[in-house]
Amino acid sequence: MNHHKFNACIEACNACTVACNYCASSCLQEEDVKMMARCIALDIDCAQVCALAAAAMARESEHEKAICALCANICQACGAECANHAKHGMAHCQACAEACTACANECRQMASMA
């Protein structure tokens, strides 16, 4: 990858995409899948918007800041949900919460650039 001005944010989005996809898949393996329904739904939304944000930044879309602002909000919601499950020992949710927090921070910073 070249030295794109948004590399840190793109990398955070890509890492979050992977973490959310893994978390959703792992949540489907939990004993009480119904309890994980909101987490799974947010994981899917978050993975999709992170992939979109990374692609928008890579191609320097005119909408990249708006997409990253949305991404930050969805990452925050997903991270909060995953953090609730992480308290109960779900390592995949802990990893996802951390990736979501990092991505939300990077996307907020990117979206606020002049």
C-alpha cells in the first residue's frame, strides 16, 4: 500500500471489519444465540460500513468524511454492545470492542480534518 494520507484510518477500518466478521461468526456459536442477536446485527452493520469507509478513503471519494463520521457512530454502538458481552468472558467480543473503539477514534479524527 502506498503512503496514503489516511493509512491509519484505512488500517483501523480493515482491522475492525475482520474483528466484526469474526465476532458475528463466533456469536453464532454461543449457546444462547438469541441473547447475541443485537451483537450479531451490529457486527454485520459495522463490518459493512468499515469496509465502505476504507474503500471510500482509498479512492478519495468526495463522501469519505461523511462515511467516516457514520462509521465512527456505528463502531461506537457496536463496541459498546460487544463490551457488555466481553464482561461475561467472551474474548471475541472483547477483541471486537477494542477494534471498534480504535476505528471509531480514527474515523472521528479523519472526519474532522479540514
